[in-house]
Amino acid sequence: MRFVSVRELNTKPKEIWSIVKDEEVVITSNGKPLPFFQGLRKRHLKGPSAPVRRSRALIALEEMQKKVS
């Protein structure tokens, strides 16, 4: 996972977007994380929000498992 500042995204957008294809990128502002980007392939999409729903479900599952432990 790579952390990139908003300023870096503004000054080198082409370079940052090419990184997203190969690794996860978290955009930061004043050292605080904002959005998270991850490259996708067409075959991973069953609808425009499917990856977001899946990731939220996995996070919720992890939180429930922590509470049980």
C-alpha cells in the first residue's frame, strides 16, 4: 500500500494513476488518510458499486469477529 499526498496527486497525476493499476494507494491531506484507490478489471465488476459493497461487507465481518473473540 502506498500513501500519496493530495499535493503529489495534483503535481504528478499521470504517475499516480499508473501506480493505482499495480498497487493500492491512499490519498492523504495533512497526513490524514482520505480516499483509498485500488485498480480493478472489468471482470471484477458486476455493477458499479459491487467492489465497494464487498469491501464494506468484509470490514463489517472483521469487526464482528473481533467482538466475538
